Amino acid sequence: MAEQALPESVQVRLMKMEYSSLSKEDIRTVYLEETGQELPFDVTLYESEQFIDEKEAAGFNGTVIHIENEQGVNEAYTIARGTEDFGDDDWHATDWSYNVMGIFVGQSIKQYDAVKNFDTYVTKEIEKSTGSKPQKFGLGHSLGGNLITLLQLTSGDFNQVNTVNAAPPSFYQLTNIDSHFKEEVATEFNVDPSNLEELYNLDQEDFQEYAEEYYETKGEDIVHLTSEQDIMTALFGLRGFFNVGEKADTVDAYPGENVKSLKKLFDEIPDEFAKDVQIYLAENYSDVYSEEGFEGLFKELTGVDTQLIDWIKNQGEDISNTELIKYGLESIDGAIEKLPEANRLLEGLSDDLPAVLDTLVEQNYLTEKESDIVHDEYMNIVSHMQHIEETIEQFPSNNPFKNISMIKDLYNDVKEVLDSVDTIDENTSDLQEQLKKGVDAHFLKMVIEGLGAEIDISYENSDMILTKNADGKEIHLNISSAMRMYTEGLSILENEEEVLSEIESKYKSEYVQDYEDREGRVMKKIRDMEESPHSYQDLMGDFPRDAKVHHQVSKIDVHEDIPEYPENLENIFEGAITYIQGVIKKGKNLLENIKESIEELFDEDERISRAIFGEREG
């Protein structure tokens, strides 16, 4: 594997920090915390927003970190940002929809194009500024790991790619991205790769084996770090996904909790079930997703405009906005139009439901009783949804009494559906908890904490906490806090030195030098008076012209008495300067002791960087 100036532990933490914002100071701090050494590089950051406009990015975000120094280091780390969690402040599942449509279904390449263009632009900028091409490293978590893996498979431009809980690549993606692979697939399997149904109907094991063999060499410099419980890693069991690159040791995201992986569950999901979902999404939604992204996909699926939900979230209980009412009515009509389509999907999936439930029972995610309840309630939902569709088709009637009856029927059907949903929710609580843990294990926070747990390091509010045992007692040392004390304390002391230097300079210029300058001007005047007495004739006062001939200044003797600069004042000031310099020196020595103590701890303990990407010791 290629040698990298930034340790892998630093890379993982920078991937996490990139989700919010990344600064040079962040890089310096993380490097200091992970290595105990000051950052020995100059850093330049390139953000994707500077090179890729929002529409072209299609939800992609990323950063390139370029580091260099006089010792010959010239490296660029391209971070492709991954799937972000979304909450109340932003419900738009832009990245999650790309995971489904772009990876699982394989029908969008916009984010791949964005990361490719971004990396190309920045590489040219670096070559222009340094005069040479940097060593390049690709970094990515989740969707970012998928994108950076695809970029390496198609370009081979990175010396090494490191991913964390990457969304696995799918051969559907690559037939859409890699034209040469597409041609080879057409020849090997005698299919038209542009015909989605032909691709989805291929024998998945044969297709997977072919893709893994085809990309084996191109994936040699890709290393994947994964959490044991990560839900994305478990997707390797689903159709379409294949393995490429080297697997590092897995990380237990829940040390001591005995939380199992979901991979075995996904491996057993019936292929026909996943295939039906793929074909349904590809045939009905790939075009609108390619053109309009998440917003278009959401509206096409539900009939509801995303602006309606945005307005509702912003307006709260205020529904007086006329546009809100207008979009609300349109969305109701749209949802009604989509109802038949949704019902066909519900009916189709009901055929595969028993096999899915059997798998959940076999793997102890559900009991037999819970499985039966879930099945019955699902079929109840299908039945009432069909009845809702039939009622809507007849509404409104010319008979007002019949209209009232239908409204009552609609109310009862909707209530039955909601009740069934609640019952399913109650009887799948254990499964939901496992899925939630799988989702949580996907995020970098859990990965970093899992890595730290292996070497007695934990994280609290992003602070690194080292746990040591001394005389039977557990001692917790906040490494981040100590490092902040060192870096911020050093910065304060350096500022104090600058201020002290300025004060000393001002003292010398405005007191000592000024006194010397004034003394010099007086002595110069005295010498001039003694050397040119005639020039000072006017000092004799006003005399008639003829009197000046007889009364001329011919000699001047000046008897001066200029005291020396006050020694006591000089001693007081210089004593104060020396005292403050001593205080600053003691502060620096204290900070240096803190730093050296932490470095000793680092030397004694196995570092995080040895615990990931297959670099463990012992």
C-alpha cells in the first residue's frame, strides 16, 4: 500500500469533520491529538462549492486537502462526503435517495460525474501551483466511499483509496458509468445492457463473480474499514452489489453489548423481492429522478409536492397562506392519482412477504406470533387500501346520502390502515431497534468510538479521552483538552511575547532613544555655537549698525551639565521586562511538559492508526 503522510486515524476523523466544516486549524488539532506532533506541512483546502455548481453537484459535497513541505511531501486527499443523517431542520433525503436510485437501482451517475470533475479540477490547480502532480489519496464514508471507489475503478488515478462503511458498488452502476465494462457485459452475457429488465434478470451470482473478477486488479489499492453492525455493509448480501478491494479488520461499534450484524439477514432476503423493487423503481422512476432528483422522485412516488411539506414545516399551524392551500389541494389530487400505483406495489410485495417474514423468524428478529400478526395486518392494509381506491373512484355521487356513506367508509378505511400500521410497529419493535443500531453503526462517530474502545480511547463531544489504570484506579485523561491547553496556551504566550516585545521597543524608542536623541540635539547645538560664534550675533540684542562693528561675538563657551538617563527608571523597567519574560518561559516549559507527557503516553499505547486499515500490531 502507498505510504501516506497523514495517518489513517487522522484521515477517519477528518472525514467526520468534513460533514460540517473543515479548517486548517482542525487539521492541525487532529494531527496533534493523534500523533502528539505539530503538523509539519503547509495545508491548502479546496471545497467542491468553489468548482461545482449546485445543480451539477446533484447533492455531492467534498473537500480536497493538499499538504506539502520542503522535505518533498506533495499529497492531495480527496474526501467525497457521504450520506448525511437528516432531521427536523432538513427532511430532504437527497443522499439516501441517491443510495437507492443511483446505487441499488443503478440509474443515476450525477454524483459520480460531480466528484470526478471536482477531483480533476483540483488536481490541475495543484499541478499549476506546485509544478508537479501530487500523490493522490481518495477518502470516503458511506455514499462517499461508493463514489471514491467508483472513481478509482474507472480512472485508477489514486495511489490509494481508504473508505469507511462504504456503500458497496453495484454492477448496475458500472454498466451505466463504465462504457468498456458495459461492452464486455453485453458480449459475456449476450444481453443489451441498456435494457434494464435483461440486466435485472441475469443470474446474480454469475454477474457478481464476473464483476469481481473484472475489477479485481483495479481494486488492489482500495482498502475498506467497516463496522460489524453497519447496515450499509450488510447490503453486500443484496443483489447487484459486489466486493472489490481489500477488507481491513472490522470494528465493533457496540463493544460489550453483543449487537449482531445485519448481514446474515440481508443475505437471506429473497432475490425475487429485491428484484421486484429494483424493476419497479427503474421502470417507473429512473427518468424523473435523473431529471429532477429527490424532489421529483418524492412527488412521483406520493403525488405530494416537497414545497408543501417545506411550507407546512415553516408555517406551523398557520394555514392561511393561499399558496399553501393551493399546493395542499393539488397534492391531495396527486396522492389520489398515485393510489392505484401504490396499491399495485403493495399487492405485488404481499406475494414475497411470507418468505421475508420466515427469514426474520429464523434469525430471531420476530417470533412466530409476531410474524403472523405482521402478515395479517399487512394484508388488512392491502384490503383497505383497495377499498379506499374503489370508493374514491365512485366519489362524488349524485346521491348526497351515498356521498355521506362513502365519506364514512373512507374514514373507517383510513382508521383501519393506521391501526394496522400501529400494530405492525408494536410487533416489530425488536427488529426496529436492531435496524436502528445498524443505521447508527453506519455513522463515523460510532466507528471512531469503536476504534478508540480497542485501545482505551473514548470520545465525548468530539474530545478524545484516554483511560489509564494506575494503582487499581481508573484515570481518564482528556487528550483533546490537554492539546487545546497546549495549542491555545502557546498561542496566548506567543501573543504575550509579541506584546512584550512591542512594549520593550516602545520603551526604548520613546524613553531611552528619545532621551539620547534630545541629548544629541543639545550637544550638537553647543558645538555649533562654540565653532561658529558669529552666527549668534543676534543674541547680543539690537545695536545700531556702526555699533556692531565694535561689538561682535567672537567666542562662545558653553558650560553644560546634562544628567545621565535615570538608572533607577531603567532598572525598574528592565526588571519588569525580565520578570514577565521569566513568567512566559515558565508557561512555555509547563506546556512543553504537558506535550511531552502526552507524547510518552502515545509511545506507550497502541495508536488508533495501527488499529485500522489492517495495520494492527501484536
